Amino acid sequence: MVSSEILDRLSATLASRRDADPTTSYVAKLFHKGQEAILKKVGEESFEVVMAAKDGDRRALVGEIADLWFHTLVLLAHEGLSHEDVLAELARREGISGIDEKASRPKD
């Protein structure tokens, strides 16, 4: 079984790419292009997840979800957040009904 430590290592790698040369690192290139480029990648990967699931291709689905997770980690890093922030939010929600949790959110 693969450990969640991969998220720690990946987060460290993403942090090290923040100021790297964008000509030598894909992640540095995304950071250099900014939020708009990162959001575009998250959107593209989200669509690819939906299409893989719709096609019933389990192997492609896993690969596309890995791509989506990766790009959302890039987005989190760009925003000064990490997977630990997401895990803390999931822990906060644990044991709370999804209906109740959604109802407790501030209304716009």
C-alpha cells in the first residue's frame, strides 16, 4: 500500500519549484504563468476525470484523478496552502452529515 507520505514529499517538491527556472520545470512554468494557467489545468483535468469515468475506463480514471490531484496540489501551493489544510478540513467534517455540513456554510 502506498503511504500518504507521498503527499508530504510532493508538497516539498512543489515548494522547491516555486522559484525554479520555468524552462527546466513544468511546475515552475505553471507557477510562473500564474493562477490563470493553474486554474485552466485544474479545469482540464476535471473534465478528463469525468470523461474517463463516463467511458468506464478504470485505469484511465485513476490516471486522470492522479493528474487532477497533482494540479490541485499545485493550486494549493500557489495559494500558500497545502494538502494538510485539506486534510484538516476533511477531519473537521468527519462524522458530520453532508447535509448538515452544507447547511452550516455561510450563505452568499
